[in-house]
Amino acid sequence: MAIFDLLKLSFLVSLLSESNSVSSINGGGVAVFPPTCERIECPSYDVIHGGDGFEIRRYNSTMWVSTQPIDDISLVDAGRIAFFQLYDYIQGKNDNHQKMEMTAPVITEVKPSDGPFCASSFVVSFYIPKANQATAPSAEGLHLQKWGVTYVAVRQFSGFVMDDDVGKEVSALYESIAGTVWSDAIDKSHADEAATQYIVAQYNSPFEFKNRVNEIWLTFNWEDGLAI
């Protein structure tokens, strides 16, 4: 394997690795553009609203390649399990033997688990580059997710993602949107017990120890959003 490929491998593994430092950005703020997105492709979005400790974004149609649900008690451990399937996929282990560029963020959807001893079920996804979305191939054990226009409530935090801190960031996001015009729409979209509870988005290379940006996403439907 070439040195560049080894660096990419290390990058993506570390995005899903455990560490010991998570802190809020500007006390739980938003509007920090992930530095990674200046170097590699990220999905584009429009900022619809900037609130106190949260941001509302509108993502246009995007394509993701995703793992099957992984039942585990740890988001970090589930990410390690998922990584190799997704990395192999962009390296050409797919039905078309098609290679793709690395993108960000790596997202992990957290859902209720069907397993009797597992707290959550995790689906880990890579964003498909725009150049490959129209021809994105399938692969054994993976599936493609095409998102339509999607509204997302976002909270940012820094450091390396740890299981113990993710729940705190999710709670803080819910607290910041409580009582706002967005609250009812978000609560309604997450009322289904089988729905995705939240998404963790990770952007940075493991070699970046400063200005790390991670995000909690709450996706929701907003029928009147275009009129805001």
C-alpha cells in the first residue's frame, strides 16, 4: 500500500477512534467551518438560522454509502467495525471496481437497537463525492442512501469524540432548541421510536490536535422552511 493510502487509512480509522478530550466550541457555539472541508470535499449546505448554541442548515440532495446496522453499546467501537468496509469501498471494493476520493464528514446514525443487550444500533456512512454520485456502485454488506433536501439542527464540539460525552452534547442541543420555532418540528420528526435518534459527524484528521470540529445533527422535516 502506498504511503498516501496509509495516511488516508490512518485518517479514517482515527476519525472513528476513541480519545480523551471533548469540549464545546465557544461554549457550545456553532458557525465554525470545519477546516477539513477546505481540503477535501464535504456536502454543501445553506445556513437557515443561527441560534444560541445551535444552527439550522438545509442540505440539498446528497448520496451516502452506509453500513448495515451494527448493534453495540459503543459508538466508537461500532465505528471501528464499520471503517474497513467503507474504506475498502472507496478503494474500489465495490461492484464497479470504482475508486473514489476521501470526503468528510464520517457520520454515525444512532438508532434504537433490536438486540436484547445493546443500547443502540449504529449506521456509519461516508459521503459520496459529487463526481461519483450518479454512478455510485453497490457493494456487498453496504447500501446507498440518497437524501433529499434535509433540514438539520446542529451543535458543534471540539476534541476527540468519546462515548461518555456524546450524550451530553445531544442533551445540550435539545436544550438550546427548546421553545424555539424549530422545536415542534424536531420533536415530531423524532417521535417515532424506530427513527434515528441523532447523528454524530466527525471531520478531522488525527494529526490535527487544535481546532477540531465535530457535530451533533438532528434531522427533521420543515414544510415551511423555504419561506423563512
